[in-house]
Amino acid sequence: MADSPAVLVERDSADASVAVVTMNRPERHNALTVELKVALRDALVSVAGDDSVRAIVLTGAGRSFCVGQDLGEHAAALAEGAEFTTVEEHYNPLVLAMAEAPKPVIAAINGTCVGAGLGFALAADLRVAAAGATFATAFTGIGLTADSGLSATLAHMVGVARATELLLLGERFTAEDAAAWGLARIAQGEAIDDALQLARTLAAGPTAAYGEVKAAVRFGAVNELPAVLANEGRAQARLVGTADHAGAVAAFLDKRKPTFEGR
């Protein structure tokens, strides 16, 4: 695997508008080295900005999704006195690339999902977890606090009390727990297969509307109701002028299924 790329970017064979981004260090459970973080950041920024991509799937090669920071490389950097800049240089941009992408992002969680890996999964819009997948925050176990947006995303998804408990104690939880808390749906078979099916469905939908939904939910989570209502009004005004909206209204009146072009 030494000569394999740290990140694979492929198009779905059944729908070329679906991009699949795969963290590719299976022998180390996709632990995050600088090489992998740079490649993942660049890949996500690229597909998020590619108009030919209408849905993105993020997954990990092998038996794990991502176990977070590669602590061997991290320990070596600490011993050398290297400045700790990975949050600003790598984690923050790649999380923002997913959150701000004007298209749906789905995490296919095929196995262990820990630390920054959990942050990446929660930065996606939807998550499909393999039945045997396990999760943990893990940061306090090495004397650190959360990064990759977890202090916000986890609290928004499971509530402040449960998020605080998960972050303080770092205890593992299961795919069944994640499903019960609304974090993920459990795959019927392989996580990647279910995630791809979701991605294909979304890729055939109104991409511009999906982008506005994502932005509206982020805005609505942290703003007061009057500002939220005004933001919704501006978003609707933008969408009323899209070809997808006009086509869908015409299809409804004609009693036929709409076809969305993503514009």
C-alpha cells in the first residue's frame, strides 16, 4: 500500500454525477497523517466546487472509516517541537468544504469512526453506518479537546448534555446508539452500497434547493427567529427563479414526475 494514493476520488459507475472520496490507509485504519489530511482537504474542496458533481460520498478503505489523528506521526512532531497547525490548515478547511458544499454529502461509515473521523462524519449531511460500526470522541483520552467541528455538530445533533458526556468520558457507542440518537441510519448491507443509493437519489434531485436547505439549517441553528425568517425568504426568492422550480411546478400541473437538472 506504500505506493497507493492517500485518498481516492472516483465517480460512481452507475451515476457519474456522484463523486466517491475514499480515505485510503486501510492498514492503519485511515489514521490521519499530514499526507492524508492534505489529500483529503484538496479532494473535498475540489469535488465540492465541481458543478458536474451533484452528490458526494465520503468513506474509508478497509475495516474502518477513520480513527482520527495518526498518533505516531503526531508524537514525532511533538518531539521535534513542531508548531501545531493541523486544525487550521487541514481539519477546518475540509470540514467547511463538506458543510458549505452546495450539494449533499453522505458519509458511508464502514467501521470504526473516532476523533476527527467522527468530526468528518458529522460534517456530512447524512450518515449511513455499518451495523458493526463503533464510534467515540476520544479527544480527552489524549488530553485534548474536540476539533473538526465536533463541539458544535455533536451538541446540535444529540443535545448539549449527551454531547458533553460523550466528549468528557470518550466512551464508545454503537451504530445502534447512533441510530437511536438520530446521528446515522444503519445500512441494510454494506454501508457504501446504501450510501451510493442515497447519493444517486439525491443527485437526481433539485441540487440548488439542497444547497439552500443546507445553508438554511446552519443559519437557523444559531440565529434568532426573525433573522431565520428573513433568511428563508431570501433563499426562496433565489429558488423561485430556477429552472428546476419552474419545471417541477409545470410537472405537478401536468400530473407527471419532475425531472431536475440541478439549476
